Amino acid sequence: MAEQLDPSQIMQIGSGFWASKVLLSAVELELFTELGRDGATGAGLVHGLGLAPRAVPDFPDALVALGLLDRDGDGVEAVYRNTPETLFFLDKASPAYIGGVLEMFNARLFRFWGDLTEALRTGLPQNEVKHTGESMFPALYDDPEKLEQFMQAMVGISMGGFEALADTFDFSGYSAVCDVGGATGQLSLVLAGRHPHLRCTTFDLPAVEPIARRTIAAAGLADRVVAASGDFFRDPLPAADVVTMSLILHDWNLERKMRLLQAAYEALPAGGALVVVENIIDNERRKNVFGLLMSLNMLIELGDGFDFTGADITRWCKQVGFQKVDIMPLAGPTSAAIAYK
């Protein structure tokens, strides 16, 4: 008897945008923050979030079925509660809140991904550049509100990898770190918090520096973490014996990737290390789904930016002069490529 074929995976993937939008709308409405530790009935959610009565019970029950909420009881008296994960990661009262990246997905990327077919046919970005003629970054850096939203989103998507890097890589032989494209300075703050001997510089464009300074001051680490500004394609990188780049290389085409790797090599002393944190794709290009989808996101956002495998980054680093490259798994789909000079 022939094997019974099952279309359920095809249908689950094909309708995946339904589940995605339910989560993204819940984050936009701050549902998880509204529930907090106490929970609420369906009627409480209608009142607290300003929902139409028709939204309940379908909306919160869909979140229950997706494993994103718990529910005590049934019917109109049922109480909805956060799961341990949503309370930790999606309640804005939590210091581990990662909703910033989901807010950006909802506000920007959800509609841009509707034009993926056009991107695949043309190789052109499908974001704001279609309407303004400018690339993503000038538009972003000209709008302080959007810039800060983007910076906070990058914190959310990167924090797990930052924490793992601080715990896994041996920083004991190094004294100074320069985080290139450091955004809010979060990686520098994590490293300085874990390793009291380190002095860290977060380096980004001038428009970002005030955001980083505020974040550093709020963390109480201004004595060991400083914000510096410049253009990493034009200006020398600040002196350090470790240079880090997190979710920076994938923004660029190969020629610009190589320029950044060369700049890092030239900035480092002998014995220094470059640490590249990315969603590094497995060499067989079969397993890291998030890394592959992120590379398609670079097509949507930038056209010629792309993610890469461990073999790719190893080859590029050796081409600019690094002697040895290790690939270190971090959190989830994230890994670090460690290149030693």
C-alpha cells in the first residue's frame, strides 16, 4: 500500500502568517503587559485593550492554542494568563522584554514581505526605498523615533546571543573591546557587566551616539563603557584588542563585507580577536531556517545584503590575514565567528 501523504505541513507553513499576525497584534496592543502577573477575563481584555466584543474569545483563545497564553476555566469567566515565557519576554515590565523586534516586524516588515516575489524577481529591496528612492539607512537615521525603535528592536533580537557570548568566550586575556555598529551599546554593557576588567567602546554613527550615552548612563557603567561616533567605512576603528560586530556584516554586499573585515584586521594588535555575531548558516544550508530567512530579509531590506555560512566567514577572514577562525554556537540560531590575528 502506498504511503499516505499528509499536506498538513504545507498548510501550516502556507497559513503561517495568520499565527504571526496574531502574535504581532498582541504585542502591538500590549496584551501581555496588560495581563502581567495577574491575568484577566475576556471581558477585562475587551475593556483594558479597547477591543471590539467580537475579538473575544477567538483572539485570546488563538493565543492559548499557539502556546502563548494559559487559560484557567472556560466560558465568560475564564481567566487568561501569561505563560512563563511571555511574562518574561513580552511583558514590558520585564527587563528581559524582547518585544521591540516584534514591534518592528509588525510596523514595517510584515507588509514589506508581501512583496517577496517581486524581490526574488528583481533583486531589489522592497522597503521604504520603493517610495523614497533612498536606501533603508538614510531614511532611518533621519527619523529619531524610527531610529530608536530600530535600535531597541536590535537589542531584542540580539540579547540571547550577547549573554551567551559573555558567558562562553574567554575574555580573560583581553582588556579592551570595540563594538562596531554598537547601536544602543547593549553588547558593551553585557560584556562590561560580566567582566569587570574590560573597558568597552560602542562605535556607531553620530545620530546613534546620544541613544547609546543614555543607555550607558542608565546602566551605571559610564566609568568603563564609552560611546564613540564615526563612519566605519571611512574612519579608523577605536583602539581595542577585541573588535566585535553583531548583525552588521549581513547588511552589506561582499565588497563591503571585506572592507569591514579588513578594517577590523588593521585595527587589532597581534594576538587580538575579531568576534562576528550573526545567525550563521550551517555549511550544508539545510538546518538554520532563521538564518536563511534572515538572508531573504536582507534582500527585502537592502537588496544586495546577505547572510553567510561558517565556511564563508572563515574564508573571508583568512583572505584579509587572520590566522585562525573558530565558529562558536551561542543562543538559538546565533553563532560567533572568532577570528584571531
